[in-house]
Amino acid sequence: MDIEKEKTGRLIEQIQGGSKEAFEELYRLTSPKAYFIALKITQNEHDAEDILQESYIKALEKIGE
């Protein structure tokens, strides 16, 4: 397992434990790539931002599952 995956796994465990700081760190680490993918798909900055926001909201809601 590479270092990035290990760090992501630790952050997810911390988020499941209620750490807001861990969620902020996970967002900081993953959002640029997620935004780039959304932008490639939509070809629209506003839509990509909306998708990014909705994706992280849903992830946070479901992170305990």
C-alpha cells in the first residue's frame, strides 16, 4: 500500500471518529484531483464546483457506513 492510501485511510478513520480537522485535511489532499476530473467531464467551472461540493457532502454523510 502506498503512503497516500495509508494517509487517506488514517484520515477516514479519524473522520469517522468525529475529527473535523481530518476532514479538512482529506479535502485539501483530494479536492484538486476531484475538481480536475469534474471539470474534464463538465467542461464548466461552476458545474465542476457544484459537483465537488455535493460529492464531499455525500461522502461526509456516508463515511460511517
